[in-house]
Amino acid sequence: MGGEVVMELWVSWIQTYSGALVITGMVIFALVIHYILIRVVGAIARRMPNIIETSLVRHFREPLRWLMVLIVVMIVLPLLEIAPDTHAVVMKILATTLIAVVAWLFMKMVLVFEDHVLSRYDITVKDNLEARKVHTQAQFLGRLANVIIALVALAVILMRFDRVQELGTSILASAGIVGIVVGLAAQRTISTLFAGMQIAWTQPIRIDDVVIVENEWGRIEEITLTYVVVRIWDQRRLVLPITYFVERPFQNWTRVSSDILGSVFLYVDYTIPVKDIREELLRILEGSVLWDRKVCVLQVTNSTERALELRALMSASEASDAWSLRCEVREKLVAFIQKNYPEALPRLRTEFSTKPESSTKEALLPG
């Protein structure tokens, strides 16, 4: 008797929660398939290193999991005995979530394409002008594409609800070219976006450019739709609005080429043999790995009543090397002068008269 009661309760419980059990089982099945798929693609990527497979595994792992679960639930749900009103509400929620996940997947596809493009241009090499150009454009276009995808997805989601169809339509229209042109005069955000597009195509700055902004020396680390991050030499980050680089002057040391000249100024006595200093400069540069063997010049650029001004010019393949080379040359030239020509260091000359003051006064008296 007790066994029959337990069996009836068990059957009743299964009938009550059969829908949930079926959905749970199908979700587990989808997760297992997702796990196997990711493992297989990951194994292929490890055996044959390829940026596409590696990027797919890294970016598609999460959105693909959600997509597979949603598809399975939406397939199974109509087969279950659910009240029509409840079924309609659940399906609308699932469809809305599916739109968001698909948009997420498209955003990840943009990142995969960006990884593929950037992998073909190494920005760490010395002569990286073309690579910096491609990195700048790819990153900007990738962010712009993600913003457009998000706007379209939001508009599609809103248009599924009757009360907000007008709002969804207006958002969709604002993503178009006509909406941008009309709103340009009134919307600062749109003007900022245009500034970003101008920088992406005319490229007054690029990723990894060496610039001087706000009296700070640094490199362009990141360019977004609205701001630019400059990595200062001491690892601080200077964040500037992207319109700054369109509206205000700044220095770009690597606009055309990463090659750069460095200068060192020395102040010495008139008795210094300039020829020896010039020969020592060449010897120092030839022994340095930072010199690119293009420019080696020593000139007397100025003279005052107390000292000569010597300017040493040298070239390096990039700005950071130029800075280090300047410091090295300055240190070694000063040491050379101290060791070989200590009397040629800057000095203040004073002349003392040997005549007594009284005799001088007598000489000035008439008669």
C-alpha cells in the first residue's frame, strides 16, 4: 500500500515538473555540445597556431554558450503543455534575449576580424609606420561597428513592444547618416564621433606615436570613439578628449617616420680643442647600440663672454632610444673633458691689478 502511494506521488511529481526536467536535460545537452566544440577548436588551435582559431575560442566561448542554450529552450518550449499566456510571455523574453545574444556574437565577430587584421602588422618592430596606421584604423572602426550593432539591436528589441515602437524607430533613425548630419549641430557626441572619424582617416596621431601634449612626453596608447589615452614616460596616463587632437596644436615626433634626432649641449672654455671633442663623440656613438649610424655632428652653436656652446647631434631609430642615447653621450663627453681637459671646463676669469692704489691716485692728479 505504501509503495503504491509513493509511486503515485512520484508519477504526479514527474507530470508536474516534466517540462522543467525536459528543459533542464536539453540545456545540459547543449552545454555538453558547447564544451566539446570549444575543446575541439581549442585543440586544433594549439596544434596549428593560428590567430583565427585562437581568437574564435577566446571571443566566441561565452556568447556561443548562451546562443546554444536559448535555441534549445526555444525549440523545446512549444512541445510542452504551458498556458498560452505564459507561453507568449516566455517566448517574448527568450526572443528578446536571443536578439541581445546575437548582437553580442556579432560584436565578438568584429573583434575576431580585428585580431586577424592586426596580427598581420607587428607594431613592435622598429619601422612600424604602416602597422601603426592599420592598428589605429582597425581599432576605431571596430569600436564604431560595435556601437552601430548595439544601436540596431536596441532598436529591434524596442520595436518588439508596441508601446515603445516609436522610440525604437527614432533610435534606428539616429544611427543613419541622415540622423547624424541633422544632429551634428545640436549633439556634441556626434561632433566627437566625427572628430574620431577624421583622426582615423587623416591620422594626425596613430597608435604608438610619440607625442608631446600638455608639456608631457608620451606615446599614444589607446584611441577610442571619445577619448585618447597617452602613456607618459613615467607610466602615468593622460586622458584627453579626442577633439583635442583636432582643435589644438601638439607635437608628433613620429608622424612621418620613427627616426628622430637627439641633441646634447655642452658649455666649455674657449681653450677646448673642438676637433678632439668631435672625434670623441664619433667614438662614443660607434660604441653604442642605440645609434643608427645616420647622423653624428658636433657644432659650435654659440659663444658668450664666458664659454662656448657645443651642440652634439645624433640619430636613433625611435624616440626612447634617442633619449637614452642623449643621456649616454652627455655623461661620456663630460667624463672625457674632466679627464683630459679639466682646464677647459667653464670658468670665471678675474684680473687683479698689481699697481698700488696710492700710485694710481697720484697719477691721476694734475701737474
